[in-house]
Amino acid sequence: MVDWTKGRAEAQAIAEPWTRQGGPGGAIVLFDSHGVRESASGGFAVIEHRLPFTPDTQNRLASISKHICAAVLLREGVPLDETLGSFIPELPEALGAVPLCRALDMTGALPDMMEALWQQGTPFTASLSAAEVFTAACRLPGLNAEPGTEMAYSNTGWRLAQVILERRTGKSAAQLIEDLMTPAAVPIRFVSDESEVVPGLATGYWHDGQGWRRGFYGFNFSASGGTAGSAAGLARWAAGLMAGREPYAGLLDRLAAPRQFSDGSESLYRLGLVMTKLGDTPIIGHGGSLTGYRNHMLLAPEQGVGVVLLTNREEDALWPALRVLAALTGESLPGEPENLPAGLYAAEEGPFWAEFTGGAISFMGGYEKLVSDGEGGLRSLPAYLDIRLRTEADGALAGKIGGLAHRLLPVPAETRLDERLVGRWRDERLGIEIAIHADGATSWPWAGTIGRETRLMPLPGGRALADLGHGPWRHRPCLWLQPDGSLRLAGHRSRILHFSRIDQESRS
């Protein structure tokens, strides 16, 4: 039985501290298939002007936009089984061979453009247009892996989907999304970048440990995350999807239809939506994150209810949204794992590593909270990445992450930097150089000729982690030596850099 009173009380308990703290805030809206039923909000939409955040405050929806883009693709009849190259012939051969549907369900192994550019020294605050990002995509030297083998989050397929839509229809993304929203009079719009004026838009903030700072993201937003709207507006859109009202009849089922890996196993990631369960209740949703904005939308279609949580705070949004949905539906939140691992782990070979801290996992940079699987193991209740692990007798953690089997071992505290990593390295295809010193200090490309320094954290087997922070975000790519003496670099979203040695420092 749906309990709107308990749901509202939980939402108020989350929102009230935002007001008490006098900082940025957010809005939580509870809805059913008929529309908004309850709401709570707190904090400021714009701290500088003391403007309150309300359910009608405009916010950047970020990657919640993905299912909206997918809805446009389905509405326009774009054949999702066709390859990217059949729509965009100028793409490199490897990218062009990926089916559009795999590009959208995150199994296409497409390098994420932000992470790929970040690894090459381009700050995410750099103002890059859609044309400039597309040009960079057309220069990508390859894929991260074999398509269909792993779910690894990437915005690139969605960026390319926007190109496909605009070429096929002759309309802009802004017009296509307006056409989609007009029948239900939903005030959700497409916004191209930071410089576009959005009336009533909340300012995004992140906390540096001393105070709140404005967030900034320079890249063109694209269909990866370019919509803006209010919590109430997004709830109305989601209510219409659940109700199947015309012209959206059957649309949610198509967006949430099962997707498979190449081995036939099922992926939880669908077309811009993630399918999972809260207790016995199937739920589907998606989050969104841009610098200073964190959001989540969750639907429980069998019960005909949902929750939208939008914030202008750089804080987790999934778990608060789950708390409200659990109170609303009467389900219990999953319990803490019996034996939480802690510290750094790595696979015996390859770039795969994980760090466990605070009841959560960072797998190659992909963050998920961990809960008990009810059978002595660990699992995610995924924002994006499906994780299921069990502890083995030797202390290893084994299971599947993003559909791919992994076995992770604790990294010994005495691990030292492999001396074979020391030297100067260059990726000739992309013109990127790094220099690794014997003490682990490493010169990294950054902002043209400025460069920056990072210190490597050694892993066994000729591997090491860099640590590249920028604003509230932290990027920790893995460098690992190849049998032929070359050096590869990988994060969860981008694994394309491949270096050859160009000079060697003295190791004396």
C-alpha cells in the first residue's frame, strides 16, 4: 500500500537540513500516474541572492536527459540496430562499426569524450562547442574493449545520437525535445551549454571543505545531459510515461526493455534508464550529475508511483531518493554488508582496480554504494553500474562488475613503484607525453603547455594510479606496462591512450 504521509515525512526530513544549513538545496517531488501528489524542498537555488529552491525551480537535469533523448529516437523511428557509421560515415572504422543500440546501452565500449579529453590534458571547464567535441570524437583511435562484453558508462554514444537525430530530421535537438514535451505541456527544454540563459535556473555549487563554490562545466551539454526543468515538471513527464497517455503510450516499456550482453546475459542498463529492485518492488530510474548538480529520478511502475529529487549540491542523490521511495512503497532499504572490505584492490593483471571506503566502491572511478546481497556477499543498488561480489578464502573479491567477471586482490601496503615505469612516454597518435620519475612524481599534460604534477600510487605487476583532481571531481587512471614494453592508460570510461618510451631517466 502506498503511504503518501510517510513518503512526505521522509522527503521533509531530507530537505529540512538544507534550509537549516543556509546553503544550496533541492526539491523532492512524489507523484503517481496522475501527477504530483506531495513535495518538499529546502535551501537556496541561488545562495548569493537568497532565492529559495522550490519544486518549480529550474535545474540542470544532467544525465536524466538520456531517456528523453532515447524517447526522441524512438519517436522519430531511428533504427537502433544500425551501426553508427551507417549514420555518420566520417567516424573512425572501429567506432563506426558499433550498433547504435550498444552505444546507448553503454555496452558499445565507446570512450567517453570528457574522460578521454581529460586524460589528454583538457580541463572539463574548457569551453568546447558541439562541433569541437564531434571533431575530437572523429579522431578517437579505437574502442575501450570488445563491444557487448561490459557495461561501462560513456556519454559519447549519446552525443553521436544527437548528431544522428539532427541530420535525419533537419531539426535541432532543442526543437525535437520541444516537440516531444509540447503535447503534455511539460516545461522541460534543451540547453546547449553553460552560456545559454535559462530563466530561473538554480546555480550549481560544490563544497571545497571551507565553503560553497560555484560549479562550472565548459563542454557542450548535448543529448548526454542538456535538458533543464523543475522537479515538478520532471515528475509530470514521468507520470505521463507511467500512465502511457497518448502520445506516449508504450514508450516507457520500450525504453525499459531488456538489453543483453553478447553472451546473452541481461544488463540492468537500458535506454537511458537503469532497472533494479527495491525489496520486491521493481524500480527504474536514472541519475544526473554536472558540476554542482546531483539529481535522481525513480519510478515504481507496478505501483504507479515515483520520486524525483533535484539538487544544486554536489552530493549523492540516489540514496536520499531511495529513502523516500522506500517510505512511500513500504519497502525496506537493503542492509549493510556483513563484512565491508576496505582499502585498495587490483586484478592480477590489466587496468582493473577498486577502492573500498565508507561502504562504497570506486571501480576505476565508477562510484557505487554497496549493500548486502542477502547471501553474505556485496552488491550495488546501482545508480549506473551493476556490481555483485563475494569474498574468497584468500581475501580476494570475486564476481561481476558491469557484466564482466573480475577477481580483485588486496594491494600490499609495501608495494613499490615498478622501475620499468620510470621515463618519458608519448602517444604518437594523439601527441600526448608524460614523464614518470623514480619517486613516482609524474608530469601530466594539462591546459596546453601548462602541465601539472601528480604522484603515482603503485600497484603490483607494473601498474600505478595517477591522481588528477579538478574542482569537485577526481580522476585516477591506471598506467600499466604491456609485454612489448609499451604503456597503456585506462579509466573506467576511457582506455585508449597507448604510449611508447621516448627517453629513459637514470634509475641510479
